[in-house]
Amino acid sequence: MPLQPAEFEQSEVNVHNYYDSFLLAHVAEHLGESATTDLIRRYLPLLKRVGKLIVITPQEAGYRSDPTHIQFTNFNSARQYCSYADSIN
């Protein structure tokens, strides 16, 4: 069973430099720049130094099809979110 964020933070699987990859799929477009950067920053320390953060967001048509999407995220903005988050660590 998946853990909720608060449960994960208190669990034995919350280990720095442990994970090979993280998948952020169809989340950024619901959060906007600041919240997405904060989310990435929160979990980035758990990735191995050679780990990968995978960000998947809808293209323009998919973005427009869901009223809960608040900010379109393309390749450049996804890179920017990761850059902002990584610059803090």
C-alpha cells in the first residue's frame, strides 16, 4: 500500500542518497512553479548523486482539457523547476 507523504517522512524508506529515480507524473501542472519547486526540493536529497528525476506533464491539448491545471509546464519550465530546487541543495 502506498504511503502518504507524512507517513513516508516517518518511515524507514525515507533515506538520503538512496533512490535511483523519482517520477513526478502529472503533478506540476496542478501546483504551479513555487509549489512544484518546493516539492522537488523536498525529495531531491533522497536521490543518489547519479539519480534521475523524471517529470511528465500533459501537452497543450491535455493541459487545456482539465480545469484543475493551473500552469502549463513544458520542457523548459520543468528544467527550470529542477534547476531552482537543485540550486538550494
